[in-house]
Amino acid sequence: MKKTAVLIYPNFSEYELTTALSILMQGAKPISIISIDREPVKGESGLTVLADLTIDEVIYEEYDSLLLTGCMDIFSVLTNSLYTDFIQNISKQENFIIGSISSSPALLAKAGLLKNKSFTVGIVEEARTASGVFDDANYVEELVVQDENLITARGSAFIEFGIQFGKLLNLQFEEGWYRK
């Protein structure tokens, strides 16, 4: 079974990953936590994570999906082209699936992966416009948006986002665990 890459960066949002990671575990989907280097990465709530692999160690053909979380300041992450280069390269796999929540669609936009794709993002209109990376013509004012093999969501929709990501990967999991 191919793996899901989980890319982390400084101040990544831990809670936005929780449901998706739980569903990947239930579905016995292997994952790799990936960062640009071997340094510990501290999330926005203070959780420090050591990546399994650096972006240079990833064998792209071993992956069929990518999971991206938002962060406190996605625009500082956008200044490092290593992130967008990695996203461009790994997503070249046939039928590749991407789940991107909160502010992380900014990485997809900068990588050119939102062209002609419907999306949502947890960034206010003024900041989207000022960033210069988004084409708001395809922006959808919804909590979760799926366009073919791409799922984008606002941070508050992390439960539905995780469920849709698991379904798109055709994983077997107990959806009721995540419902009220």
C-alpha cells in the first residue's frame, strides 16, 4: 500500500490533522511525517515533532497522497521554495490525492496546483488578495470543497475534512467515531 505524506513546517496546526491522522490509522494507511530538515518542528500549540524523513529522502513513487495543515503564519512558510518545490514534485504521481486545510492551500496556490480548481481556504479575502498567489475566481465560500483529487477545507471543518480525505483514499474506517 502506498503512503500518505504529511508535510509539517514551523507553527503547523496540530488539531487540523487529528481526525485525518486517526482515520489514516484506522484505515491502516501508512504515513510519513516529512519536513525540510531533521530539526524538531514546533507546532502552533507547542507540540514538537521529529519528522520521519526530510524532503530530500522521500521516494515520490511510494506515495499516493499528501496531507497539509495550516499554520500560524503560512506566508512565512511561502518564502521558502523548498516547500512548494516538494509539493509540486510529489504531486506529479498519477491520481495523486491532496488534502489541504486552513491556510495551507496558499502552498498549493503558490505551487500552481489550484489553477482551474475549486477551493476554499481559511484566509480572509484581503490577505488572499494581498498574497498574490490566489485566483479568487475559483474560490468557494464553503467549509470543505472537493475538486477531483483535491480537498480543501477551513480549519474549523477539520472533522469533515478528515472524513472526506479518508473516503477519497477509499479507506475503511468507523465514521461514527467522529460524529456527534
